[in-house]
Amino acid sequence: MGIDEVIEVLKANGISKVALFPGYVTLPKDHIIVTYGMLKKTAQGADGYALYWDITYRICIFYREQKTADDWAMEKLIENGLRACNGLTVEYDYNDTDKLDITYIEFTTTKEF
């Protein structure tokens, strides 16, 4: 599953504000905003030849004014939609400065060199 399909899963579950890293010039007032981007690329291939990239992406879901029960339910649907992603991980954090709950979703995909 590639990044385009992952973004479609987010949008299919009600997330409309999605921006490529570094994100927004000013922080939107929406309850949910998302940024995404590539964390790293690793060349892979047989016998030392770089034939393809393993690309790790990070999706950051930011929640203003605390995460609600509906938000947790939406994340469960998103996680279910992303089950086909390689190396799928989910982590949680809180940004005290901007008062944002944050969910980090990481996965790896393969792309031709």
C-alpha cells in the first residue's frame, strides 16, 4: 500500500485537512488536521544492486481540544484500513504548547528505484 492509498483511507474516514510536511503556515482551527511525509528511503536489492526503495512514511494526526470517543473510533477504522501496510506502527503524544493530542502512524512501502 502506497502513500496515495493511505491518504484515501484517511479521507474515506472523514479527515479532510491533509498537508505534506512541514505542514501548515499557520495552525488551522479545525479539530483534526493531518500532516504526512517521508522519514527515510533505504535502497534494497539482490546481490548489492539497488533495485528498489523501502520508503518509511509518517502520518501525524493532530486533535485540537482533546481526543473524543468518536476520534478513537475513527482511528480504529483507519488502522483497520491500513492493515495491509508493511511495518505499521502507531504512537501517541501530546503537544503542551499548542494543546494538541497527536497520533503518529508509520509504515513502509516499496517503490522502484
